[in-house]
Amino acid sequence: MEILHVTAECYPYAKAGGLADVAGALPKYQNELGHIAKVVMPMHRTKFLLDNSWDTVHKGSFNMGNYYFDYTIIKESTNKLGFDLYCVDIFGLFNREKIYGYDDDSERYTAFQIAVVDWISRWQHRPGVVHVHDHHTGLIPFMMQNCYAYRHLADIPTVLTIHNAQYQGWMGWDKNNYIPAYDSWQWGKLDWNDTINPLASGIKCALRVTTVSPSYMDELKYNANGLEALFEYEKGKCIGILNGIDNKVWDSATDTYILDNYSSKDVDAGKKLNKKKLCDDFGLDIEKPLFIFIGRLVGEKAAELLPQAINDSVYHINGRMNFLILGSGDPSVEGQLEMMRSSLMGFYNSQIGYNEKLAHLMYAGADFLLMPSRVEPCGLNQMYALRYGTMPLVRSTGGLRDTVIDIGDEGGFGIRFNTATVGDITYSVYRAVELYADKKRMTALRKKMMQIDNGWEVSAGRYIELYESIL
């Protein structure tokens, strides 16, 4: 079976969040199962683009309203990622520093989707499945089925995976002319609440819709940023498939980013050496449990609660712990976290921004990972942490509920709490500090965490079963 994944980002080419990790791993594991999985994405100007060799495989052009664009499809020439990687170059739209965040994102990603569909329409054969990811590619099923120029693609099955339903790609109907000419009777497949909604369109038009965890699929029926009724209506074709992680990339025994490699057999010694490096670099006390947060400093992650939760924990639990933050996002949260360095020196530090090497070292050297997320469709950080023997402290939501069992429950290996509040976070920190004092139990739990398999093999197979059900 030939599967074409269409995505806005893909690790290690370009990454803004968990979507990139999925797009960079799932196709590789599908290939290992004996299929042909490919990825096509925009040609973002990144280091990966410059450091690798590429072949031009197609050139084309299209109109988008009053705009005319030439596009070029290039292919990474060495199969470096374990699958064929294609990039779409549309001059002026993707030769920029960031993946998202521009005023013309609607134009950028609509043009990208048109170019992809136009390219597929020129193939000498048909892919078995077109698998689109999030709202940046949500218009593709509609275009393949309803746009006059591409109706010959209508019999190709399409699957939409939703990584985060909070972002939907809304466009006003004044931009309707961006979409290639289509049967106007089908306008309702684009509309939701009087706007063009690419995510809603994908849900309506794709043959199957998946989310990245079963619990998140359930949550979308009552918390989907306005799409709750649509998820209820389309529930017959919706399924939650838990994301996996790439066990070859996230492996404490082979990770080249960390100071000292270790396995479950020598987890305490290995973590201690990595922790010493972190504590030396950031002025923290190696004898105290180290709590980390890695991720976007935004409301979905409850990041604005972190400053108060850290201050309260240090004050009320008598400074029996350290905190280290790595992330970026809301400037006001960034500012608070930076200001705290002086008042909590020796108990807390932070690095604003993102650093892949430091992230790996933090997973290896930390004792606990904080994830107080308000919304977490799947979450990968908690799975990375488990691979390195670092205990997740998570709010019971989405994929966090599906992947972490509380130590108070049978078979537990993590700490869960119910609400994204300073009080719940602080109490969970207290539970973790008390647990850390029990060295024997802590070691046993670390060994248990590291033996949990959240690899992509099972999830990749479930996607193949899904494709086969609609072929």
C-alpha cells in the first residue's frame, strides 16, 4: 500500500510541536511494516534543507484567486529519514524563518494544499491513501472530491488526523475564490458558523477521522472549540489512535545528546551523572529532586500557572526541590520565569527558547516532569520521560490520562491530578518530594517506567488496519 502523508511540519526538517514528531516517525514505521509511506510538506528554509541533497521531481503552476503561482516539488535524495520526503517550494510563501505565525498563513497553506493536490493529479499512478494532518491540510479531501480540475482523484481514500482541534484555520468567505473552482452546491462542506473552516471541512469530507489518543476523541464531543456538534454528528467515522514515540531516537542507552548513557539496569547511576551536569550548568542542588517543564509556554499547557506553583512549592515545601524550565511562548510568562531566577536562585532556573540537546539531557537528568496541561491531545513528553526513567506529573486529560497511571492505583508509575490549578500542581509536587525520599521505591519505579513500550510499532499497525478498512 502507498500512503502519502501531507503535513505542515516534520522532524527533523522543521518542528514546532508534536505534529513534527509524528510525521517524522509514523511513515518510517509504516515502511518497516512493508508499505510505501511518503511525506510531503512545505519547503521551509531550515538547516535540514541546506545540509542535505535534493532532486527536483516536478514543476507546476496554479491560480489562487487573482494570484498566480509556480511551484516546485523536490525530494530528499538519500532516503535519510527512512521514507521519501518531498517539499513544495512556492516562492515568497515559505522562504521565511517560522513555520506559522504570519498574517498571510491562510494564503500560504491554501496555496500549499492546492500545489499538493495539483501534483498528485499529475501522477502516473494513484496513491492508496492520502493522509492529511491538522487544519493546514484539511481542505485537501474537499479539493480532491469537489474541485472540477481534481475530481478524477475523488476515489482515493482520505484520512484526517487531528493533532490539536483548538486551531482550525478559519478563513472568511471573502477568500472563497482561493479554492479552485468547485460545484457551488457543495459550499456547505467548507462552512462552519459562516466561515470557511478547513478543519471542519476535513472532518466532513475525509473517509476516516482520527485523533492522537482515545481520550482526546471523547473530549472533543464536549470541548472542541466550537466543533462539538460536528464531532457528535460524524462520530461513526472517528477513532482515537494513540501516538507512539520513536524508540530509536529516544533511548537513554544510545542517545548521543546526553552525558552518560544508561539502561534500566543502571538507571540511578546514569541519571545521577546527567543530573550533575544539569545542576552544575544551572546552579541547582543535585541532592534535591529535580522537576522540569519542557514545552510551549501557552495557556493550553497551563504555563501561566508555573511561576506561582514553583514559588508556592519552594515556600510551602521548605525548598526541598529544584525546578528547571525550557520553553517559549507567551511573553508575559517568559518574563515572569526570567525574573524568578534571582529571587529563587539555587532552587530554580530556566532557559527561554528551545534546544533539542538540552531537552534530551533534561529528560535524562531530571527526576520528575511537570505537565499540567489544560488540553493535551496525546502528549509525547510524558512518553519521552518514561523512556529515561523520569516520572511524569500530569493532569488527567487526553493522552496523559491514557498513558500515565497514578502511583496510588494498581500498576501505577506516575502522578496524576484532576485540575489545572496551582493547588493541584503544588500538592503533586509534594507527593513527588515524599516519594523521592523513598530511594528503594523510586529505583523500582524508574526501572518499571523504562520498560514500558510506547513505540510506534503498534500504532503504525493500527493505522494500516484503518486504511485497509476503507480501501
